[in-house]
Amino acid sequence: MEKQRATFGSKLGVILVSVGSAVGLGNIWRFPYIAGEGGGGAFLLIYLLCLLIMGIPVLTAEFFVGKYTRLNAVGAYRKLAPRSPWVAIGYNGVLAAFLIYGFYSVVAGWTLHYVWESVTGALAQFSTPTEYEEHFNTFVANPWRPTLATIGFMLITHVIIMLGVQKGIERSSKLMMPLLFVILLVLCGRSISMEGGMEGLKFLFTPDFSKVTSQTILNAVGQSFFSISAGLGCMIVYASYFGNSTKIGSTAVSVALIDTLVAVLAAVMIFPAVFSVGIRPSAGPSLVFITLPNILNGLSFSWLWSTIFFLLLALAALTSTISIHEVVTAYVSEQWNVRRNSAAWLATVAMLVLGIICSLSFSVLNHWKVGGMSIFDLFDYVTANIMLPVGGIFTCLFVGWKIDQTLLKNEITNYGTARFIGIKTYVFILRWIAPICILLVLLNQLGIVKF
């Protein structure tokens, strides 16, 4: 199995597919919001520090697990720690990927539908935030349209997965990631050129340390962890496709910095636009499906700008769903010993059922509640607030305590061909700093500890 394992064909492919996994809708609707609330430039400085001392080390640890074992998330831990409880980390990642794919594809389907409505001019008929909000609520409450959009998005992802590692995942990333950057830059330029747009940039990049609180620091820690797709198994699976010459340390740095660049560009795109009309950005669907469409509608050629914007969202979502799907596909293929295409079909069909249920939880299944939450909200809450932090914590502990430091250093340095200074400091971060920081995020999200 290992001898026949596919690998990415180039260094550029390695970076682009890894960045594609990290870049998602959260970069576009969450980062700008928490950056603004956290003091703009002050938050950026704190975030970069958290990325340096926690995000990059955790990402490097997941790259190590994948590249050294060349197996799926479960198989990797089973190889490194046979017949031990550590294998549960891999199962946690696969299950989290399965659940996330179900509800994330629903939101991804919304972006696809809004691309269509932008092209046809259907969104241009509204003129107030209230009308856009009513339109969005009516859309998600319809049992057919959002469900069909979800199915369509899942099928697009399925086709790419079926094409394989190089022809599907790597080739699509080489096409989509540059396109995503071009679209981002175009929208940034248009946003900055709006009247009053420079005030948004001033707000974003001027450090305001008076807004920095313990919650701000915790948000920066959480963002530096979640933004790189840690704790999910995506980076382990992708690293299992790295070539022997791939340097996981420098690759982790490149991926983290490019992911941050996308998030900052998203903020540059959003803040000038919302400041130009005198409103403050909010996180989540209300920003991208209500606030920004209303702003874009006031521009010349509004249908074009709206189409470009939602195409950006769709691309960001697709690069993420590909990596999430691959976690489940690789697990089914290798652990159940079935052909890759059959594994992809099994994964797609199972997650398709889950996605349909999540989509219908806004309409005909909205009476299905668990702890007062819909199925969609339940999966979101359990994965983001529990499973991913727990996976991240135990990944750090596993690599920091279980793995021999010499082996870890050899793999990170490609057995002496790449520089790596401070293995003891790196291991100390994995053993203590990173897991404690992630634990604080977990406890805060669960409401056990308030900051």
C-alpha cells in the first residue's frame, strides 16, 4: 500500500493544496470581525505571535505524523503507537471531518446559489438590509433550493476527489488558489476605492491596545489554531502525500503565512466597504449573505461585483471541502481495504445523507432539537468547540511526549538536509505551551472558564 501511495508532483502543489485546506470561509467572515473587535493592528500583532509560538509548531507536528507514516489519520497513529489509546486521535479527526463536511457543505451550497442569483440579477432587486435578510431567511427555510445547492456542491467535490491526488486535488488547487488570490486583490482594490474606504484600512491596521483584553488574546490563540485546519486530520493526510524531499518545517511556515495573508486581504476587502456606508461588520452569515450584498448592490455593475464576491466564497469553501472529504476517503480506502474510487463513493453517499439532514434542519426538520440546537448547529458546536480542540491537544501531547526527539528532528530536517534550530524548545512548546493554550480555548468555548 505504501509503495503504491500517490504523492504530490511539485513543491508548489504541496503548498497550494495545504493552503487550500487552511483557507476557508472562516478566513473571510470570522478573521476580519475578531480583528476589528480586538483592536485592529493590535490583534494582528498578537495573532502573528500566537501563530509563531503555537500555530506553526502544531502544523509541523501534524505534517510529521503524516509524512513519516504515509497513512491516513487513523493508520498514522496506529503505526506510530500500535495497540494504544493514542489511535483515538485519528478516529476523532475522521469523525470530526465527517460531521463538519455535512454542515459545512450546506453553507458552501449557499455560496453556489448566491453566485447564480448574482449572475441572473436576482440579488439586485433588493435595496435594504431588511430585504436581504428576509430573502436569506426565506431561502434557507425552503426545503428544496438550499438542499439542491448542497448536493451540487458535494458532487463537485466528489468529482475532484475521484480524479485522484495529483489530477484531482493538486491540479484543482493549482487552478483555484491563484484564482482566489486574484479575486481577493480585485475586490480589495474596489473596496479601497470606495468613498471613505481608507477609514476602514486605518481602523484595521492602527493598533488600539485599549481594546485588547484576555478574550482578545484567547481569540487570537483560537484563530491561529483553527485557521490552519489543525486537529482535523486534513494536514496529516495531505502530508502523507508529500514527496521525500518536502521540508515540513519550511512548508508549515509558508502555509501559515499565506493563510494569514488571505485572512488579512479579506479584512482589507471588508472593512473599507462597510466603513464606506457607515456600518460595522458582524461575523457569520449575516455579514456575507446580508450586509455585503447590500453594500455591493449600491455599486455600478453590482451584479458583477456580487458574482465575483460569491465566487470567492465558493472557491474558499471548495478548497476546504476537498481536504475534509479526503480525510474520510483515505480512511475508508486504507482501513477498510477498498479501492479509492469505491471509498470516495461510500464517503460521498454517507456525507450526502448527513448534508441533506443539516440543510433540512432549517426547514422541515427544524423541530429536531438536541439541547435546544438544530442538527446543523449541534454538529457545528460539537466539532468546533470540542472535537477539534481535543484533537489538537492530544496531537501536541503525542508528538511532544511519545515521539523520540531524534526521530522528530531527523524528519523535520530531512535527515540533516534542512536547518532546524532548537528541537528542545520546539518539543517544550508541544508538551506544554500549545496544549495549555488550546485547553484554555476549549474551556472558554464550553463556558467552563470565563476570561
